Amino acid sequence: MSRFLAAALAFTFAFTVSARDTRKELNVTLKFAPQEGVQSNSPDLAAGVTEKPIALLVEDARGGDAAVIGQGTNDDDATFPIRATSDVVPFIHETLKDVATNWGVKIDDGADRVLTIRLARFTVDESNKALGSVYEAEARLAFVLSDKSGKKLAEGSGSGSATRYGRARSADNCNEVLSDSLKEAFATVLSDSRLQDAWTTGRASSASSSSTSAPAESVEERLRKLDELLKKGLITKEEYDKKRAEILKDI
């Protein structure tokens, strides 16, 4: 090997190492940017629901650093936090108000019904791949419906998830999957039959609501998406097995 070729190879190796992405975090300015179809992830609302206004409150029940909304991996497989540059709860509150209004729900701070949303989970995971990244997001919302005196009428929870392949370290892709999962979780909450009954009648429901009306379907959908990622070669078998085990814990 000539001295010139050896020097060229050494330079190329040094450049490759220095070009690796080793930044310690990803900052995301939260934006509502759902990517699913216009008709999907919408609740089935009874007529009485859209006729009765509600006050909407949002509380943070996540714990830990409120700015951390997930994690990702660098080229060297080291993990880094994904942080929101703006306050999460005000963003969730305004987003849910806008979404509810678009679905025909009347929002009124002085309404007789108060729907309190407790943000239990709002997170995105970026898994770095050779040609990009896989983004997985999950949102979990607990809810309590009460009257103006504070009497509890109904409670329960709803969850949503989203997966997408995109560019590495992309704030836009983070916002897309976070928005889709949040919208799905809120649609699940508003679709709850016990919630709708208490909403329209003002009477307390006989039992707490479950997180979804069809939890098995939700798990099946998540497994189907996971199978597709494996078939496309976007995740390894080890990653597939780990995520599948996590999903099956929800059964």
C-alpha cells in the first residue's frame, strides 16, 4: 500500500468518526401535526354530547422531568433525551380544546360539566437505523368527569399509539407521531359510553370506565404494526421480541 493511499484511508476514517452524530439531546418545539386520514381517530359522539358544553382541564400526572418527552439513539447507539422546548401541559390543553371543537364538542369554562384530563404518558422513542429512524409514540389519558360542585360522574382512561419511519433526529417526525397518538387517545376517551351517559344525563355512572372499549383490538393493531416493521427490516428480531413482550403485558 502506497503512503498516499494509506494517508487517504486514515483521513477517510477520521472524517467518518468525526461525522458521527453524538449530540446529547434533541429539542422539539411542540406542534400539533397529525398525519392520519381526515376521518380516522374520531370519536363516535351521541347527539346529546355535542349539545352539552363542558369545561376542559388538563393536569400532568407523568412525574419526573416535565420537559422530557422521550429518548433516541445516536449513531454510536448511545441514548439521549428528547425534550420539549415549550410547556407540555398548556400545549396539550390547547390542542385538546381545538380537537374537541373540531369534533363538535362545545367548550365553556363555566359549563356545568367539568372534564379533567390527567396526562399519564406522552412519549416518543426514536430508534436510529442505517438509513433513518423509526419513531414510536404513546399517549395515555386518564379522565374524570364531574359536575360544578365537584361530584364525580365518571372516570376512566384512554390510550393511543403511532409508529412511523422517518429522518434521523427529526423534530417534525416526533411531532407527527406524538400528535397521532394524542388524538387517538382523546378519541378513545370521548368515545367511552359511560362518560357520554354521565355527560348527557348528569348522573354518576355505576362503575369506572375501562381504558378502551375494545382493548384486544388495540393490542392486535399494535402487534400488526410491529410485524410490518420487522418484515420491512426496519427493526431487528431482538427489538421485535422486546417490543412484542411489552405490548402483550397490556392484555
